[in-house]
Amino acid sequence: MDNIHKTIKNKTGTAVFLGMRLLPKAKREALYTLIAWVRHLEDVVESSLDDKEKQEIMNGWRRELDNIFEKKVPATDIGRRIYKNCLRFKLPKEEFVNMLSSVSKNVNKPLQAPTMKQLTGYCRGVGGMTGSLSLRIFGCTDEKLINELSTSMGTALQITNILRNIKEDANNNRLYIPQELLNKADITSTDPKTVLVDKNLAIAREELGRIASDNYIKAYKVLEQLDKSTSRPLRLILDIYKKYFDIMADRGWEIISPKPEISKLCKLQVLLKGMLAS
């Protein structure tokens, strides 16, 4: 588990890692396992493997999820941890499948100017799955609240990532800005590198930012309906991503680089504020 701890600390940042360390051991280990699996899938997509090899790994995970949820012997270390640490919280298989399907969309043919509906589904699968399963791990059983927070928080966080990583995505031949917003900004191309230098890109980014802003508001409202022990870890993540978002909004959507960064001190301040508020 030490390697998983190190990976999660490096990938999520010190404050989020420390925030999870405050959880009871069973819940903490379940979250570590969940995040490690998500990061593994993302690393596969970003790796130098050819598309056929990437697809074989994704197909292998479909079989592994069948093993896990049909109570067969999992073939991988992470699979065994999912079985051991996550099934005790009665996590639904469909959330794992949805996550896997969403990440797999960037294998073979990277996403380029999806429809708004496609983007919403992608955000819910990639960003919302973690919120959905986390709430269940924390003990929330209200399916309405779980769905509302998973959708709003997943959308806010994933769009923040899209806005923050737009240059990197373009260099990897990806363009997550939906076709409707490109049209609204009078951007006719869907080629990622062409869109990256279009004079109207800031208009499309601002429109996408409005969607994220609306979903941050919705997510915070849902968190207010949860008890503090349940909402605290998720609020910490939301607060940190909101800082990234605010940096981009304040400096202007025409600026795409450098990527906004937050110091470790600032993240620890967010953590301390969250602890004091509870």
C-alpha cells in the first residue's frame, strides 16, 4: 500500500492527501484504492503504448470488473483491493463501468469538439464517478443527493481540468470544448491546434467557464445538505479546484499559459480552514 500512498500524494497534492488521512482507516483505504485505480487508467491513456495495447488493457479491466462483482478471484493487485476495500461499502458496478467507458473514449480516437451532451456524459463518468463512490464510502445513502453532487461536482472539476490543460490537450490532439460553444464563438475549425490559436478561443473558454461556475454553486449547495464528516473531504477537493478556476477567471480567459498553480502552503491553508470550519 505504500506505493499507492506515494502515488496518491503525488497526484492529488499534499492537502488532499492529508485530508484523506483524517478518515477512519477502512474508508481511507477504500478511497486510496479508488483513486489509485482511476490514476492507473489515466496513466494508461497518457502512456506511449500503441492504441491496440491500450484497448487490450481497458478490455482486461472490463473482465476484471466482472471478476470483482461476480465474486470471482481478481487477477490484479488493484482489483483485489477493490474487492477487499470497496465492496464492503456496497459500491455499484455501473459506476466503475461508466468510469472505464468514459476514460476509454480517449483511446483510438481522442475526443474532439464533442456535443454538449457528450461532454456532460464524459464529465459525469470521469469526474462524477469518484464523488458518487466517495459519498457511498462516507455512508451517504440518499441516491438523490449522491446523483446531484456527482453530476455537479464532476462537471465543475472536469471542466476546470479542461480549461487548465487546454494547451496540453491540444498537443495530444484533444479538444474538449463542445461544438455548440465553438459555434457560438464563431470558431469553425475542430482541429485542436488550430482552435488553440483562434482569436475567439477566449469566448468559448468563458462560456465553458460559466458552466463550471454554475456547477460549483450547485455542488456547494448540495454539500450544505450533508453532515460535516461526510462533506469535509469533498469540500476540500472542491475548494482547491475552485482556486484553480478562480485564477483562470481572474486573469482572463484569453490567457492559456502558464497553467495556474497553487502552492503547497495555499493547499495546506485550505485544509486548515476546512478543519477549523468543522
